[in-house]
Amino acid sequence: MNPVRKKLIRQTLLEALKHAHGFAVPEESLRPHVDALIRPPLSNEEWNAAILELSHESRGLIVQVPSDLDPDLKQWAITERGRTLLATL
Amino acid sequence: MSQDKEIRSDAKLKNLSAEALEDLWRFRNPEEGGEKLTLEAIAVEIPLRWGFTVSLSTLSEFYSWLRLKRRMDSAAERAQQARLELAKDPSITPEDLERVAQTVFTAESIEAGNIKGYVSLAKLRLQAEKHELERAKLAAADKSKIEAGLDALFAEIQGNPRALKLFAELKEVVSKA
């Protein structure tokens, strides 16, 4: 993947989560937002790769939070490490 | 180079004051009776008010960003209200408070169309739980009937060691069922 696009996807994702006031954001809301800001919109492969990389244990930039509304719902929150990294991008 | 310029003007828009962001939102989402401005008109207005230029594509992306930001701000506000309301109840633990606030935020941040789907899903889940509870009650009632039958049988076979041995095995099977 184009490294500039890759960085833009990760940055946009972290920025979106930063606006959530510390709450976790469901993918149903998060993905359309990232898609709207990046042209062309993300493929599923790009989305999954970004989520996997940001949430990987060694990086810990975002974390999955279980949902009481629906156990199958995936939702993500930015971590302190994620905020710190975002400030440097 | 043009991409760098776009990123800079996008960042300038996002970093405007809350009042300026509200003005920009109202340009596209006027209150009743107000005039909705086109992106072209807003692109002309921005340099006059805030001193920098933006392309139409940057402006279009900015409004997508602003829509999500406002939805998240609103969801967080509702979640905070729920948190404050529940905090009045001393029996609610801090962990439960956070869980409820997160659930409110999740529900509020999902598009209205999707909420209907989640409500339907939640209803189905409640129905499934109810059916499971009823099934468990019926099974418990059946087990009581069997146990009552066993008690009667036990009274009948007193004094018959072979029958008592078989009875003990049968009772073990029933207790594990």
C-alpha cells in the first residue's frame, strides 16, 4: 500500500476516536467517517489492516471495548499511547 | 505540493474556534427559515471571515468530519447526562456507571436508521432469553415430577436389596440429567 495513504488512514482513524471524549466508537459509525475523508474509500482489506496494526499488542494505540448493547458489535477506543502518537503526526 | 496545501487548509478549518465551527455548520444546516449556502458560496465566505482559502473537495471533506464530530459531541453529552443521573443512585457502582454511559454513547453515535436494527436485535435477544428461561422452568418442573415418582417407588421397594441397588443407580442418572 502507498505509505502516504497508509499513514493518512491511521491518522484519520485515530483522530476520529480522539473526538469521542474517551468513549469507544462502534465500527458502524467509525468506518463511514474514515471513508468520507479518504478518497477513494477504504477497501475491507485496508480497514482490517489498519485496525489490526493500531490494536496490536506491541503498539496498543487503540483498544476494543465490549458492548453491552450488542455483544457482536465491534467498538474501539483510543489509548493514551494513541493520543501521544497522534500529537506527533 | 497541492496535497500539502489541502492538508494545511483542512487543518485550519478543523482548528477554528467553536463559534466559527458553529457558524460553518449553520451555513449548511440553517435554522428554520434560514438560507442554506452552497459549498461554492462558503468557499468565498471563508477567506473573507478567516483569511485563508479552501478547495471545494477540502470543504466537502471538512463537512463530513464536522458532522461526525457533532454527532460524537452530542452522544458524549447524552452519555454524560445519563452518568450524572445514575450517579444519584448510591447502589450503582462506578463500573456500572461507565458501562451504562458507554452504552448510551454507542446507541447515540450509531445512525438513526441503524438504531432501529439494534432495537429489533435487542428485542429478539430478550425473547430468546425469555424462551430459555421458560424452557429451564419446564425442565425443572419435569424433574420434580420424576423425583416425586422416585420417592413413591423408593417406598415400594423397601426390603428388596437388588431393587434398592438399581434404584440408587437410577437416581444418580436422574440427578445428572
